Amino acid sequence: MLIDVLKIFFLSASPIVEIRGALPVALVFYRFSFFWAFLICFLGNIFPVIFLLSILEKIFFYFSKFSFFEKILKWYLKRTNDKFSLYLKRWQKLALLVFVSLPFPFTGAWTGSMVAVLMGFNKKEAFILISGGIIISGLIVSLLVFLGRLTFNFVH
């Protein structure tokens, strides 16, 4: 049982998979109860965020010393600011929450942490918004798993 918990924890901590991939595995294949599956997946998904929010700022600062990376970063920030500056300033907290909550690849906590650092969020605020996004994403995925089970059981 402990090995299965660790598998799910680390699966949900991995980029791309995160809670949206680990939760169905925990519910369907390992047959965890909803509460335990959700808790393990949430904790696994939020675990890297603690480190990412601290380390990414230092990594971006370090790489900005190299002209090639600085040009890429400036281009990205200018492009983003030009297109979304009015909306980002007004809706950036909601945008980060919604971005992390979308159950699609590359929209989870890992990418949300990178976006939060690039947008200049303070760590506490970013952590709270990313946590909320993970919870919403987990609830969406849980609903989809439940509806899939309901449909499958109804058909067969």
C-alpha cells in the first residue's frame, strides 16, 4: 500500500502528468477512495511548487546574464505585455488560477509556477493561487472520471 501511495505521489509531482493524470490512475487502477486519491495527488502536485517558486527566480536571474537568454526573455515579456498588458494587470490573479486549473498538458502547477515568477507574483500569493488551481483541476478530473465510470457502467 505504501509503495502505491508513493507511486501516485511522485506521478502527480511529475511535470505534464500532475494531478490530471495521477488522479485517474489512483481512482481507477489503484482503487483508492476519492478522499485519499485526491489528498495524495494534491500533495504530490503542490510539493514541487514550493521549490519551483524559490528556484525559478534564481534560474531566470542567472540565465538573464547571458545575452542569448536575455534576448529570448525580453522578447517573450514584451510580446506578452504588448498583447495582454491591460488584461494581465487587471485579471492576472484570476488568469493564473484559471490557467493552472485547466486540465490540459502544460497548464498545470509547473508551468503556472514559471508564469507566476515571470509575472512577478510574490511567492505566497502564487502558492495560494496555484494550490487553488490544482484543487479545481482535481475536481474537474474527478468529475470526468466519475462520469466515465457512470457511462461505462450504464452501457455495460
